[in-house]
Amino acid sequence: MANVTLRNVRKTYPGGFEAIKGVNVDVADGQFCVLVGPSGCGKSTLLRMVAGLETVSGGEIDIGGRVVNQVEPADRDIAMVFQNYALYPHMSVFNNMAYGLRNRGMKEAEVKTRVDEAARVLELTPMLERKPRQLSGGQRQRVAMGRAIVRQPKVFLFDEPLSNLDAKLRIAMRVEIRKLQRRLSTTSIYVTHDQLEAMTLADILVVMNGGQVEQFGNPLAIYEKPATTFVASFIGAPPMNLMSMRADEIKSQIGNSGDAGILGIRPEDFVITDQTPAGGVALPLTVEAIERVGAETFIYGSRKQDEQRIAANPGELPPGEVIVRIPGSEAPPIGQKIRVAAVRAKLHLFSDDGRTRIEA
Amino acid sequence: MQKQAIFQAKLLPYALVAPQLAIVLIFFYWPAAQAVIQSFLLQDAFGLSTSFIWFDNYIELFQDPAYYEAIVRTFFFSFAIAVSSLSFALLLAVMADKPLRGSMLYRTLLIWPYAVAPPVVGVLWIFMLHPSLGVLSRYLRGMGVDWNPLLDGDQAAALIILAAAWKQISYNFLFFLAGLQAIPKSVFEAAAIDGARPMRRFWTVTFPLLSPTIFFLLVVNIVYAFFDTFGIIDTMTRGGPGTSTVTLVYKVYTDGLLGGNLGSSAAQSVILMVMVIVLTGIQFRFVERKVTY
Amino acid sequence: MVEEEGFRRYVAHAILWIGIAIVAFPVYIAIVASTQDNALIANGQMSLLPGGHFFEVYYQTIFVGTSGSTREPVGNMMLNSLVMALLIAVGKIAISIISAYAIVYFRFPFRMPIFWIIFITLMLPVEVRIYPTYKIVADLHMLDSYAGLALPLIASATATLLFRQFFMTVPDELLEASRIDGAGPLRFFWDTLLPLSRTNMAALFVILFILGWNQYLWPLLITTRDDMQTIQVGIRKMITTTDALTEWPVVMATAVLAMLPPVFVVVAMQRLFVRGLVETEK
């Protein structure tokens, strides 16, 4: 049991490329922390630095009160689940799980107890004598998990462990991982590029971009109050509609909004209505495309107006594409002009460069 | 190409490469360097005195018509062996590539001569075609051929080429078969639909798609004919009659051993070295080896 | 395809059987000759059917040798060949796999120069350095010894390249998982890399065993004592004497015995053989 603290952690490669530009994260004991971001954002590098597979160029990595920058991976008391599982192909499931324990000189009886227990929990007992290639993708994934839990480490590290599974299995394993982690209450750091996985798993969510932390905290809090336009568009699917606008326009419509230059509205926060709520915004749209997925429907509308009406009416936004999500499968026909609106509380305002959230 | 995941250790990697490095330096580089040095020296037959004579060994060599003959003969042997063995192997491979019953058996029955050592190949063939007791010589004489490879240089050369080509059939067959099997069957089907008859299909589709394999095998066969025919020649004709089956490698061997002319032998070694470097260079530079299997 | 039916198919079968006959004929003759009486062969009266002297010829060949020329039992020559072939095959694999491991899994000064030094030996076959190598082996007092037969042939650029190629395809995560599991470089090599290389080693072994068994020029040079002769050298010496004295049945039995181990390996381990042959030519 341990907390993990990253203090101003940096990674610069010999070529001069700065992969991690000073990251501060604090994961409390027993918490499930998810690092999320687009590919190349540095999240895997950061995880591998915690594991000890990458050297640390600057700052400190602290596991359970001990700075581990110079400690070998084997001595950090961590376990890792790899994206491709990295199972030893020539060893049986049992030996795969037992290998790390035996290397530490654990007694064979204790090894057996631990592996059997892990196999029971992960429902791998009937497969202990099989080789990895005789297992399905989901089973291999569970062996990789088993290899991590038998060690009873201070910290679990997960590097996109579900990305090689098909969609259905991914959801099932996601739930299993969460249940397992709750039960063992082992501090965990989990890397993914899938925002849905991130939202559902995390106690604490770290959104990364370009080697930096954009925002971290409770996932729902991040969803509700994204700190930057990057977070706003990365968390939530379909992404938030972001519209740049002139400050005077916003001011005239919304009132006190500082020097905001970008307005964001989530697709699900729109309603189709003829009214303009006080302090909110309304958009006239032409329906371009409809996607019905059963419980909900996405409307892709364009705000392109007639040429002569270049100036927007009060409360209307400049041209662009907008996604609107409405419940049910009723939708206006393609080509129809509709009017959608969002209330003041559902508007997100950002500075011109998108780096600052403005609370009005 | 480099691995990202590596170990940190200072001395271990040197310990791991040390055995190979030691053998390579002692038994490869040192002798090769010696050969180069020796090729500039003149040594008397008893090794009592040596003198540095610059390129005299080379000059002497290139003024020696016997050396020219050996060069021409070696290249002639190489091409004759390569062409005859390759064409026969290709024919067999094209047949074996067809969806025939027992094609695995055919493969097994055709590849094993690879394992027969060159001197044994020589013994087998000289026995069959021995002028006085060979079982095939009887028929040749019956057909009116005055067959005596132990006295007739051309016949001796033919015998060497035949035996050497025979041994190489299996190797060529195997690579041709692999090359053929690597060609997607849909290409043949498309050609068939385009109206190409089997013979035409072979020349317009199979052959061009197989050309990387053919080129690769051509180089390999030439290298084989240069070096591995030594055993065949040594058991069959010992370079004779006269010098009519002496190849470059055989000449290095006899000049050094029997003639005791180490300087000339060393110069010949160096020339061979250059030829190997050129052939290896060609092999690495031009052979798109991925296509062959 | 439709055209592959019927007549063309028979033609293909026929051509293949003709090919097999051509390939097999010399060996058939050798087997037949090894069961016949020498006098009959020497007269040029050899029958094309097996004779009745199988046991006596092979007994003489293996345990006694020729009565004229070398008088060395071929059984002993086979033993020499076997020891040499095994030493060469095992030695090449052992020193190549560890050097490839060092070159792929470590970074150290002179890594690439060392790789090139090994690689360039491809261009230095024994034929181009015969006498200087002979001299070194003589200076090291290794003439007429197994060490002299095997050691100078044990370096292998091909095997090193092959293992290097293979190691490059082993996922990095296996090493990382091993490191997390507490395995150091030697343990990773022994526990993971070596078991994973099994098929490659086996395929390579098949090829190298055949190449080792079939060595000729080198053993011819450095063995002077008859009891250190390999079978390939021995067979040549059996026909050095004038034709009339050559004991052809024994020579042919020796030829058959010389072919037997490598041909058996090719046929019995055909898949490994084909794989090894194709891989080593990369």
C-alpha cells in the first residue's frame, strides 16, 4: 500500500526531444489514477518512468515515501500489465505467474498458494498448465493481470491493457479490473487513450497533452468544468462544440464573461426550441445529417446562413457545424431549418487561446 | 535498427562477444592479413629466406597463361553448372508446385542430395563414368563415344560439370519451389482469365515474378561452383588430365601444397578474396532476397 | 485450375519421377556396388542388381577398412566426422547466440565495429586463407586434433546475423516484464531468450551439422594421421592408389556410410532443414 507522487517529473531524450515537460501528480493510497490523452502525449512514457523502464531526466518519482528514480524496476515493488501482455510464450500460465515470485526466492509452497489464489480470482484455474498461445485474448489478458496480482505489489501499472480486445470484451474486462482493484485496494496507475475507459475507471483522472498535464481531478468534475478547450474536446463523446466569437458578441449576449473568446456547448446540452433562454444562446441550424443509435439521435447541423444575412441576430452564433444530441429516435428531416438553444449554466467559456477557462 | 529495451552492463557484453571475436581474429583476420603480406614476399622452397618483392607475385601470375586458363575455366564451369542445374531444377519445381497428389513425397525425394558431400559426389560419378569399369561408360561406348575422361580433358570437364550440377539440383529446387509458392495463386488465375495458356503463363507471369529468385540462385550457384567444387575435382580428376580441370581454388591448393610456391598461392588467395568480396557485394546489394521466399 | 486436370497432370508426375530417378541413380549404383565382389566390378562386369556381399563388405568397411591403401576402419573415420560436425554445429550456435545477444541487448563502446568484424568474415571463406590458417593451427599445435578440426571453423557471421534478426523480432515488453519480475541479463537470456530461440537453434543445427559433416578441404589439410581422418578425407585416400588396386565395394560402402547421417537428418527433420536453409540465406 502506497501513494505515488510525481514532483516536476521531466523526460528529455538524447536527441533533445522533450517528452515530459514537468508533471506533478499525486495519487493517494488505494486510488485508481488514469492517465488519458491522445497518442504521443507522453502518458505511456510517464507510466514507464514510474515502472523504472525509462530513466528520469528531472524531478522525483516517489512511491510510498521513497524516491525511486535510481531504483531497478524489480525493486520498486510495482507490477505492470502490458498492452500486448508480454506473457512468456514458452511458459505455462502457472509459470508465467510464478516467474517473478521465484526470481525473488520465494518458497515453492508459497508460490503455489499465491498463484492458485490469483487463478481462482481470475477464473484461470482450469488453464494453469496451458501455454499462452492456447488461450483466447481475454484469457491472456487475465493471465497478465494474474502475473501482476500474485506479487501483491504496492502499485499496479496498466499500459493500455484492454486495447487489444474486441469492444464487448473490453467493457467486460473494464468492469472486472475496477472490481478487482476495489477489492485489493492497491494504488493503480492506468494509461489509456480511450476517454470512456478513463471516465469509468478513474478515481482521479489526469488529462495529458504534449507532455504536460492539462487537468487532473475527479473525472466528473473534469467533465463538468474542463479547464482548457483541449480537455473540453477530449473528454466527452461526441466532443463539445467549440465556437470562437468576438468578445463584444459574448458580452452582449451572456453578460459578464471576462475576455472570453471561445464558447463551448456539449451536444447533449442543446434542446430544440424556438425560445432563447435568458443569458443562454440560440442557434438556427440547417439539418445536414442524422445518426440514430436507438436511445439517442445525433443531429449534424450547419449554421451557414443565407448570404445576405451575414450579421448574426442577437444571441445567434457565427457560421460553422454543430452536433446536437437529443434523446429518442425522433428527428427533423434532413434539410429542415431548426433552432436549438442552451441555458446559461451549460455554457463553457474559454480564453482566445483555449488555455484558460473563464468562470463568469 | 536498434532495440529500445536494453540492459545496462559494462563488462558483460564484452565477455559475451569475446569467444567469437577471439576466433575471428585468430583464425580469420590474422591468416587473411598473412596471405596479403605473403603475396608480396618471395620465399624459397625451404622457407629459409624471404624477400619483399612488391607485386612480382601478381605480375608473374598474370603473365602465366595457366592462370588465365584457370580463370576462364572457373567462370566457364560456374556458368555451365549454374545454367544446367538451375534450368533442370526450375522444371522440377514448376511441376512440383502443381497441386499433385504426393507433392510432399516428391519434395523429400528431390532435396536429399543437398546432404551429399562434394568428395562423395565425385566418387559416385567417377565410379559410374569410369572409363574401364563405369556402368554408364559401357552404354556410351556402345553408342560409339570414345569415352575416357581420365585422358580427355573436355570429357573430364564435362564430368565435373555434370556431377557438380547434379549436387546443386536439390538446393535450387527447394528455393524455386519456395519462390513459386510465394507467388499468390490469384495472379495465375487472373492470367488464366485473361486468356493466357499454361506455357504463355509461365513465360509472362511465373518467370518474371520468379526473377529475384533466379538472380539470387545464380549468385549462390556461382559461389558454389567457385568453392565447393574443390571436393568434387579432388576426388574425380585431381585437376587432370594435365590441368584441364584446375579451377582457381584448386590452383591455390596445389601451388601452395605441392609446388611449395607460397607467395604465388597467397597472391592467388588475395585475388580470390577480392572476387568473394565482389560476389558477396552483389548478393547484398542487388538481390532483393525478401522476394525469394 | 481446369487445365491442371488430366493429361498435364500425368506429364507433371512423369517429369518428377524422371527427376527423382536422375537424382537417385548414382546413389543406387553405389549401394549396388557396395554389395558386390570387387573382381566383378574391376572387370567392368558389374551387375545393376544388388549382390550378395552386403554384410561382409560393410563389416570390413566399418571395422577393418581397406586392405590396401589406408587400412583405417571407416567406423573410426565416422566417429571423427561426427565429433567434428557436432563441435562445429554446437560451437557455432553457442558463440553466435551469445554475441548476437550482446550486440542486440546491450549498448557498449565498439558495439558496431565488433558487429562488422564478425560480419565481414562472410567474405573470408577458408579457401582464401588456406595456408596461413594452416600455419597458425600448426603453431598452436592443433594439427591432428579435434580442436584443430573444429575451432577455426566455429565463427559464424551467418548464425550471428540470424540470431540478431530473430532477437530484433522479440517484443521489447518481454525484457521489460522480465526486469519487473526481477530477472537480470543472464537470467533473461537463460529463462526467456534461449527457450524462445529453440526452433531457430534446431533449424540452424540441422544445417550446420550437415555442413560440418561434409567439410573437406580443411580436414584434408590438417589431418596427417590416418586415425584422425574424417570420412570425407578417408574416401579420397581410398582411391589414390592405381585403379586396379582400388577396392570399389569398400569405397562405395564408405560413400554410402558418408551420406547416411546427413541424408537421414535432411529426410527426418525436413521441416527444420528447409527452414534452416532458407533462414541462413537471408
